[in-house]
Amino acid sequence: MIINYIKIAFRNIARNKGYTFINVAGLSVGLTVCFLIILFVRAELSVDRFHENSERIYRIVSIPEESGFIRISPMMPPLLGPLLAAELPEIQQYVRFYHANDVLIRTEESTDAAGSKQFYEDKFVFVDSTFFDVFSFTLVRGDIAHVLNQPFSVIFTESKARKYFGDEDPIGKTIRYGDGYVFRITGIVEDCPELSTLQFNFLASLLTLNTIQPQGVDLSSWEVFSYPTFLLLYPGATLTAVEEKAIEVIRKHFPRPSLAAPNFQLEPLKEIYLFSEAERHTVTAGSIRYIFIFTTIAILILLIACINYINLATARASRRTLEIGVRKLVGANRSQLLWQFIGESVILSIIAYFFAIALVELTSNGFSNIVQRTVGIDFRNDFPMLLILFLFTIATGVGAGSYPALLLARFKPVDVLKKIYGTGPKGAGLRKGLVVFQFAVSGILILSTVVIQNQLDFIRQKNLGLEKEGVVVLPVKQANPVRQHAEVFKHRLSEIPYIERVSIASTVPTQSTSRFRLHRTEKDDYIHYSVFGIDENFIDIFEIELVKGTPFTEDNRRTAALINETTAKSLNWDDPVGRTVQSPLRKIGERTVVGVIADFHFQSLHEMIEPVIMFDVNDLWTRYIAVKIHLTDVEAVLTSIKTVWDEFAPDYPFEYFFLDDAFDRFYRAEDRFAEMFNFFSFLAIFISCLGLLGLATYVAERRTKEIGIRKVLGASITGIIALIVKDFLKLVIIAVVISTPVGYYIMNRWLEDFAYRIEIGLWIFALTFMIVLIIAIATVSFQTVRAAIANPVESLRYE
Amino acid sequence: MTGVIMIKLANIFKWYSNKFVRTYVLRDVNLEINEGEFVTIMGPSGAGKSTLLHIIGMLDEHSDGEYHFLDEPVHKLTEKHRSELHKNHIGFVFQSYHLIDDLTVYENLETPLLYKKIKSSERKALVADTLDRFGIVAKKDLFPNQLSGGQQQLVGVARAVITTPKLILADEPTGNLNTKQGEETMEMFKKLHEEGTTIVQVTHSERNAVYSDRVINLLDGRIE
């Protein structure tokens, strides 16, 4: 029985190669997209699951009060972890982290002929010795019990060990860290799995920080929020109970209890990757939203492919009435016919399955790049997934084939005998509805693509309140002699031709800033502000507007401070000039505000502009040299700068970046997203057009006789084309009308993510409409023109 | 002839409604056919012969009246029951053969057996037998469009007969055949009739009518 069906299915396929191709192509593409998304979602959902204790690990985050501009933050004071562990019996263990980036690592002894190696490294993470009790990272060498017990001990990952020591055994060797601190290597750990929010290159003992004081910040204060802290709870502990107790404990110990301590919450480890709204500096970030969006898109695309199948199958059903009638006459009942036809669509989808798997193989690299997650099929080990995808395919085949099968199975043999070919007009209503649906979806995707592109362009060109062109920034890292001799360095650079200005600063726009609290006397609370350490040239280099008062000069800088408009507003200072602010470093004391600068964007346009206070960089720390250059012969200028740099810091590699590039990098995620969207839109439209092509071909075939007669009666070719195209056009217009409000709503939601955004103008809708229209007409006209040109004699011959 | 009434039509009417107009195709047809009879239905074009045959074969529904097949009231049967009757009791032969183009002769013959869920070995035997009986063994792997009209009709008859139905309904079975092929087909019917099969045929041809036991004349939807 089944063999009979299979034989017929294949013979059917062979006879209708064109339509089969359209169906298989559409289904393959739809399945490929679904498979990629399924693999992607599976990866995203399994982040951090590899830890044995994953169910019981939580991260402490602070929730801002309304008055502040800070967001939810995982940064905690160092005293918090041990305090909570001591006072709450539910806590089994705690681990604190301190992340150091841009540190210079140097090996001590020479390794054969190469001499000692040195590199700037990121993700040098200090952790408590409880680290391996809580997290399941694999220690390859070293004794778990002792590996982080001593200060100045460090664990290398396998790749870093290979990088610095090749095949030699690093255990017991020493390295120099930054300014000259010596660490001993006590262990080697496996490289971080990709599916982990915690990423590190080096693990060092947290005890070390008692000696090393990062950036001169006071370690014993409750004001220092720099330590992500994780808690391991005992089984059976209730989250809310622990949270409440913890908040009580904190309030008890937090100094100045009259001032409200921020609220705290415990984030489960499993939810950090997808759901956490906390700052993303210290963990890799994903988003449940992207999963949701991509899944929706995948379903839509598959739906479009299935609709193609349904449309084509029902449209061409009339060809099979004879066979169906005969089968019924020789005794087939409805369910037997049903199974036959569903079987045919299942066979088609199985064929599509193999193409889809091949396509996934081909595209998985590109796709992985775009979504920043390794996605692919491991043929040797992932058989269950292949099986799941196969079952998914079968389900798709059954789903798509059901309606046409039901329709076909219902044919009455007597209609066949009377030569009534029923389904031409019958079912046409549904077919039209489906075409409208397909093009509505395509319309929405096109609209979204246009809007996204526009928003990204807008961001790139928006007035940032500063000038980002022609500014080169030199990061000056730890221990670099340029720090000590900054003024001289600055003077030397100023002498280079085509250099307009040089500034020494603690931070520049786009780079991370340190945040501090400022007491607000009237409300008796705090606002948080970002601190900039600057010199007299800073404002001019970035062309930041001075709104009130006077700028920094050589004379006033020792005692002066600048604030931005947002700060003035938050503090409710109508006339800030002359008022005083407390320097973040208490030992320095107060400074007098001499001027107010206009707000400028120093972060991505996702963020609202925050309060900024600027002090003399000499009171803070030098981390950047900003250079305003003339854009003629940039190469030569850079070379000259390098020459000076090499004089001052021969041991330090010359690194620089352009400010506009740094701004662009903020939107990399969006750029990727836009790429993805363009890709999906293209696919959806491609499949829809395939379907439309199939339908147009079919319609042209059916109306061949009619067209022949009309031509004989005197119709022109253009008249005939217009006749057929008109029907399709109606559908497309309806589709566009539907897609407009839906697309508008969706895009508005996406734009909400940006503090600064475009308005969706009428022209965008008009453009979308035009694009969809042109595509539809182009698709339909090919077949239509061919039919219209045909010789009527030919078409009327087979009467 | 056994005297068992196989087909009993009482006051059968058939009409088509188009908005407000009723077009009558059959008016007050009363007919009884016994098992084992060979009946011919004749009449001019448009008299309603094919419609009557379709109603007898349960392919179409009468608009009024009663129809009993082997004592069962047909209008009360479910679709499932009806297809059972088709499978087991009735074979159809048409003017335009109506073979499945995608299947070979062998497979066309096999199809009704598949729907009856007959086992593979039995199927093989039955098909081989039938091919032999009709003299078309050499053609078994050919497709219908590779056969001549007469050969296709033979296959059509063979397919109708392979399940040994009690009743064969034939609508202008020789309409597309030449004289010789027509004769061969009618001889085959005669043989089947002698073996006890009830046959009802619709035809224009006087020559074909001769083979039957009795002739029913239809004019404007009524039996004359």
C-alpha cells in the first residue's frame, strides 16, 4: 500500500518538475531558517547550565531608587559577601570577583631564545578561594584546596598557558603583573566554555587586593561598588526569605543609616544571561527578546513556505480529480485518500529536509558570526537533534499537506464523470487570503528593515554634543611611564605639525567612567554622577559647548570643577557658578564650580545622558591622551606620534583608536541585528515570490483558453496583461494595508529601546508599498507576458 | 437469475435547482432488477440514462423517492458504508476507461485489491489470473498512454472485474472502440453474465443491446 503511494508520489514529482522545484525550494529554505533558529535557541537556553550547583547560585544586584540615574548593578562593596555569609545560615558559600582589564603581563625568565613575553591582557579576574566550590570549572593542574589560598597566586587558562609558556610546565613559575607585582602560577584551568556568562583568562586570589589597590580607591569603604558577588544557597532555602533577611542585615551595617541604602535582589544564575537588566560589563550578554524575535521570524518564514505548498496544491488539485474519482470508484474511502495525499507532502518535506541540513551546514558559519554564538550541527554526536529536526520536518509536512489533502479527498466521483473540474473557483477564496498573508508578512519585514536602517543612520549622524571626527585617543595603561611624564609628553606632541591640541584625561567619551555619589542636601539623598578628570584642553578638543561661566584654565584648574546641564538640573541649581562640590576622593576636599557645559553623549544612544562632573586630572588618574589632528596625511601624524611614544615608553606597544570608530562600535549589536533582519526579509520575500510565481503560472495555464478567445476577439497584449495582473494587484494592496499598522506598532516597540530615536514618517510606508508592489508585479508579469504573447491558435487547438 | 431483487427503485426523481428553476432529469422512475439479470438502458441523448446509472451505482443522490440495494435503503447509508459497497459489490466500466495514468497496467489492476486490504500474495495471484484471462499479460508494465483505445478499455473492464463484483455498471462501454473491439468487449460481458454477474449497461448501440436479457427505454426522464 505504502509502496504504491510512494511510487505515485515520485512519478508525480517527476512529471511536475517545475512545481516540485518551487515547493521543495520554499520548504527547504523555510526549514533551514527554522533549524538554524532552533539550534541557536538551544544554545542560548543552555548557557551556564553546566555548573553542578547552577540551581542554587545567585548574584547580588542593587536596584536603584528613583532619584538616581544608575541602573541595576551587580557591583557590590567587598564587605557585603562575607557579612551576609556570616549572618545568614541559608548561605552555604560566597564568591567575590574583581575584574581587571588592560593589565600588562610579563613572564619573568626568558623562554629559550625569545626572551620574556609580555602582553596586555583582559579578563584578569580576582576571585575568592571558594570559587571552585561554587562553580564547576575544570582545574586541569593544581590542587583545588590550595590553588587560590595565598595572595599573589594565579591560575592560567590552557590557552594562555600555551601562549606564554608553550609546552613548558608553568606551575611554580612567576609572572609580573602591571606595575611590577610578582605572581606565582599555582594551577591551570580549562578554557571557559563558550556557553558561560562568566569569562576569564586568568584567575587570581582576591586576597592579593589587600596589597594592590586598584586606582587608588578606598577598599574599606562602603562606597566602593566594584565587586560582583555570587552566593551559593543551601538546598531548600527560599529566595524571598533570604532576600528579606539580607536587606535587613545590610541596613543594619550600612553606615549613615538615616540615608536609604539601595535595594538588593538575588538573581538566579540561570537567568542572568537572558533576563538580567544589570550592567553588562562583566558578563557576556544575551537577551530573551532576541530569542523571541528570531523564533517568531522563523515560524513566519516556515509558515510562508507552507502556504506556498497549500496554495499550489489546491490550485492544481483539478488535475487530479480524475485519479481521485477513479480511486473512489474502485473502493478507496476518504481516509485512505487522505493518507495518500498527506504522504505525498511528507515525502516532499523529507526531500526538503536533506536540502535543509545541507544548507544549514553551508550557512552555519555565517550565521554564527552574526548572532555571536556558535551554531551548527555536530553530525557525530548530535543524533538526537537530527532526529528532532526530522520529526519537526514530518510535522511540517503533515501540517502543510492536511488542508489540500482534505480538499482533494472530498471530491465526488460523479463530478469527475460529469467533467466538472471543481476546484478552480472553489478554494480560491482561501488561496487569495493566504497570498495576502504572505505579502503582509513580507511587507512588515520590509518596513522593519527600512526603519531599522534609518534608525542606525540617524544614530550615526546625530548631534552628539561633541565633535568626534579627527580625534585620536591613546590609552595609557598601568605602569606606562607616559603617566608620570604626561605633561612633557603632551608638550612634545603639541609640537608635531597638524596636531591642533592635546589633552590629558581620566576618561574620554565612549570609554567606561567611574561613578560616584554626591550628596543632595535638600532631599537628603544621593545622585550618582560620572567623573571626568580633564585639563585645560579637553573641552576644546571635543568641542563641547560651554553654557555658563568659564572653562578650565591653567590658573583655575587646581580648584575648579565643571558640571553638565543634567547635573545642574538634578541638583536644582539655577546658578551653579560659584557653588561647591565634594571631590570623589575625600582627601582632596571641595572644588568650586566655575562653569556649566552642555550635555554631550559619552555613551551609546541607548542611554539617557547622565550627570557629569569634571575635575583636574591631576587629582584623579591619567588614562588617556586625546589628540585633535588635522585630517591631512593622517598616516604621517600617527607615525610622528609613535616616534614620541617610543621615546617615552619603549616597552609599551603603541596603541590608539579613532573616536568615531569607538562610537560606531556601540551599535555593533544593532548592525548585526539589521544584517539578520535584511537577511530574513529577503528570504521571506523570496519564498513569497516563489509561491506567487507558482500561482501565476497556474492561473496563466488555466486561462490560456480564455486568453486565446479574447485575443481572437481583438484584445491587445497589454490589455490581457493588465487583466490578469489586476487581480493579483488587488491582493497586494490589501496586504500592504494590513501590514502598515502592524509594522508600525512593532517598530515603535523596538525603537523604545533607544533614548534617542527617529519618528516613523509617512514616506517609509510609501516606500515599503512601492517595493512590495514592484516585486509582486515583476513576479507575476513574467508568466503573464508569456501567456499573453502566445498564439491563440495554439491555445484554442485543444478544444 | 436467482429471483433475489438486487436493485429496487421506487418513485425516483432527480432534479437540479438553479436559483428558482428546477430542471428535472428523472421523473418517477420505478425499476426492479434481479440478481443475475443483464439489463440495457437505452434512450436519446439527454434522456437521463447516465444519471440513472450513477444513481444505481450510488455515485449520485436521488432527489426524491426510495432506492434499496440488496434490501438496504441507500439514502440512509454513511459514506463509509457506501464505499464498502463499492469495494465489495460493484464494478464500473466507463466510456473513457478512466485508468490512472501514473500507474502501469499491473498497478491499475492492483489498486482495487489494495483498497480491499488483500494480502500481497493473494493480490499477485489475482492480478496474474486476470491479466491472463484478458490476454494482456505482455502489457502489464506499460502505462495507459502506451496502449491503444481497445486495450485500455480491456484493462478498464479487467479492473472492474478483478474483485468479482456482483454488479457491473457500464456506461457506453464500446463508445470509443471500433467494431471488432466492441464485439470483444461484449463477448466478455456475456461470459461474465453466464458466470452469474448482474450487468446494467447504458448504450446507444442496438448491436450491444442484443446481448442483454431486457431493454429499458428512457425518454425525457421517464421509463417508456
